[in-house]
Amino acid sequence: MTVLQGTRPRVNAGRLVEQVAGLGAIGAVPGGGVTRLAFTPGDVEGRAYVARLMEEAALAVRIDAAGNLIGHRPGAVPGAPALVLGSHIDTVPDGGAYDGAYGVLAGVEVARTLHEEGVRLNHPLAVVAFCDEEGAHGTMGMLGSHGFAGVLPPGAARVLDDRGIPVADLLAAVGGDAERLAEAAWSPRDIAAYLELHIEQGAVLERLGVPIGVVETITGRVNVSVTVDGVAGHAGTTPMEHRADALDGAARLVLAVRAIAADERVVLRATTGTCAVEPGMWNVVPGRVRLGVEFRDTSAGALEAALARLAEAAAEVAGATGTRVTVVPGARTSPVDCDADLRELIARASAEQGLPYHRLPSGAGHDAQIVARIAPVGMIFVPSRDGVSHAPGEYTAPEHLAWGADVLLTAVLMRDATPDIKR
Ligand code: GLV
Ligand code: MN
Ligand code: MN
């Protein structure tokens, strides 16, 4: 595509692309993926890499109590609320180099470009790498942005991960402090706008051949723990008609979960992502199975309807298999609309850069939806090749990385020139 770009300053595209590759090398898995789970040595090394870049961008670097890495640049107007740019640098196991990392690095690159061009913004600028967006080892996910927004559930630091390690200890490993979590919270008065640049993680932009996405709504999600209790027994001697096989029940539930989205269309997405079989031996009829189920939709009502349908399916399966099925809804994030003014601002920033844009919902969750509890949020998407994400094949072309960052920079300059509404 030939693109006519305007007269605003532009980021250093080569440097940004190099840094995405540089961060992607930390935790790189032979064969192409990246495993840099939050709180691991790879995460610590990745955070040090980003902190160094923040310093090179003349940002003052700190880690808050919720483990967020924050680079700060003062503004010209005393007491003005900040423009905040952010995303995350942790990955899922065998994920990609772009999910989250791109938005953080582009935010730092925007700050560096402003510094090099000698642009003084009216507003302070903060670039944030939020802690544990992905929910490493069964932690709640978006932990850092919950702390940043002051909406962590009570006792969040005492929760154990799936290896039995308290979140407080995990936080300490990255420089956070569970005793001072309240200090990580920003007030609505502190933030003029939050902007997050991210890869689309879907195939809409690629299919349309459009380089920029203006996000309208961010999906909501609810996690559900499903436990199927049957009766363990000898695989050779327990007659088929006398079994209460927990995995038989669980298998039916996995299909029921899929059908809730795929056939019944109760909700947009339904996934069973984990399955733990106990005792887990070839020669033992399974006595207990634990499933990790997730529903997503841009409508809160649809999420509730999916939970109700799952409860019905659980009762049916229990009756048919002689098992007991327990359904416990867990972490929930509400669907969130991006701020109407910021959506228009991003659309104008794209147009000013001569870049076609398309308005679309986000099927993935983002720190932005948590920050939305205290600030207006806007999100910019760039295309993902074949729509692949949370997998080693994740890829975004260098020109798309550069154009997305240019739109972010332009949006920052435009928002900086817009008067603030008292909040
Ligand atoms: C975030 O990574 C999500 O799972 O949507
Ligand atoms: Mn992700
Ligand atoms: Mn992400």
C-alpha cells in the first residue's frame, strides 16, 4: 500500500522494529515462540530491557507497588493531568513477540521522539508496562492495571498461584510491594487520557487491507471453574454400566461449552482452556476432573446468559453420567466502550497520517478496560498476520508497527492540544 503521510513528527521506525525484536529475543523459544511469563527471570530481564529504553528516552523510571514499570516525563502546565500510554510485556506460554510488548515499546518510542524533537507537552506523559496482564500460573490477570486503577479485589495479594506461591511473593520478585498496594492507585484527576496501541490479534484489518483499527468496545470475559466428581475405580474390573467416570462427564461438558457459542449462539466465544484429570493414570477410571472455562462477549447480558446455560448443561451431564458437577464463576471483566472523543481523535490522527482506518470491537482483553474505571481510554490496533496471536506464529509487518506508532504519536500531540474537562 502507498501511504501519504502528513507533516507531524514521526517515530524512528527502524529503531522500534529493532526493539520489538530485541525484547522478543528475551524468553524466545526454539522454533519461534516467546515464553516470558510474568514474575519469571525472563520477565525481570524484559523489564530491565524496557527500563533501559525508558531511560534513553529521558523518562524517569520507577516500579510501583503493583509491579508496574512506569516511565514519566513532566509536562509544561503545572498540575495538568497525565497522558498515559501503556500495555504489558508478559506473554502466555509459547506466545508471540508482539502482544503487549509492541504497545509498551511504541509508547517509549513516542516519548523518545518527543524528546529528540524537543517537543514539550502541556501534559505530563507516563508510559506504563503493566504487571501480569496474562495471568501467569493461574493468577487473576491484569493485576497491575487493577492496582493502577485502585480496583484490586480485597486480599488479592494473599491469593496463591497454581504452584502455591502467594501473589505477594510474586510481586516482590519484580519490585512490587503487597503492603503498599494502595499507593499504586491513580486518581481520575491524575489522568487526562489513556491510550493503548496493540496488535489486533484477529484477522479483520488484514482481510480489509486497512492498516489502523479504531477500537470501539473491548470484550468482557468471565472465567469459570468446573469440577466434575465421579468415582475412581479399577479400569479393568469396574463394569462400564457401574462407572461414574468424571472424564466422561467432563468430555460432555467441553462439547456443551463449545456449543453454547458455536451452535446456540448464546455468547460470542466459549473456550475450555484447561483440563486436569485425577488421579491421572491409564489404569484408573478418573475420579475428578477440573476444567477451566472462559466466556467472552461485548455484552454483559450475554455473559450472564452463558453462565446460566452452563449451569443447565452441568445438571444434564451430572444426571446422565452419575457424577456431581460444580460450577464456580471466577474472575470477571466487564465489556467496556472506548471513550467516544478518543475514538474520534484516533480516527483524525490516522486520517492526518494519510492512513485508512476501520472501527472494530476487540475480542481480546486489555489493560485499557481496567484503566477505563478511572480514565477515558482509547485503543489503536494494527493488523496481525492471519489473525494469529497467543501462538508462535504471531507477526505484524514492520510498516504496520511504524504506522501504528505514528498514529499514537499524532494522537498524543492532538490530545495534548485539547483543553481538559475537569473530572
Ligand atoms: C488477553 O491476553 C486476553 O486473553 O484477551
Ligand atoms: Mn495476550
Ligand atoms: Mn495483550
